Amino acid sequence: MLALRPTCENCNKALPPQSTAAMICTYECTFCCDCVSNVLYNVCPNCGGNFVPRPIRLKEELQQNPASIAIVYKPIDALVFQKRLEKNKDVPPEKR
């Protein structure tokens, strides 16, 4: 089950469970759509994969399976990320 992390890992913007601005990679790394588009260029800094919109969990399901409250805040180290970005930015996700 998805953890539904509460914030963007890069900018710490709030991403409540109903947010349509939350994006995730295959490992559930969670970033806001602004960071994915303007900082990460659809390349996960942790795994190199791409991002998709995070699904919305229904309100009644949230009562039984609440979203995570654990904040993962680790702003991007531009120098470290640059190598991963150069390697993956122009490669379609299915060919990475």
C-alpha cells in the first residue's frame, strides 16, 4: 500500500493525501509537480526513474489506512544529481 508521504522531498511543500500535485516514482519517492517539472526534469534523484501522479485514496479508505506522517525531507544536491540527470534526462523512462 502506498505510504502517501505528506511533503515534497525537495522543497518540503505540503502534499496532503488528496493533493493532485503529488508525484511518485516506482519506489514512492514523493515530490511536488513543480519540482518534478522544473528541478528534476522527470528524473528521480534517488533511483533515476520517472514520475507519475500519485493516486488519491478515498476518504473512507484513509480512515482505515491513513497516510504517512513521516516527513522525508532531503533537498536535492545539485552537484550529485547533475550526473544522474545528464544520464537520464533525454532517455525515455522505458529505455532507462
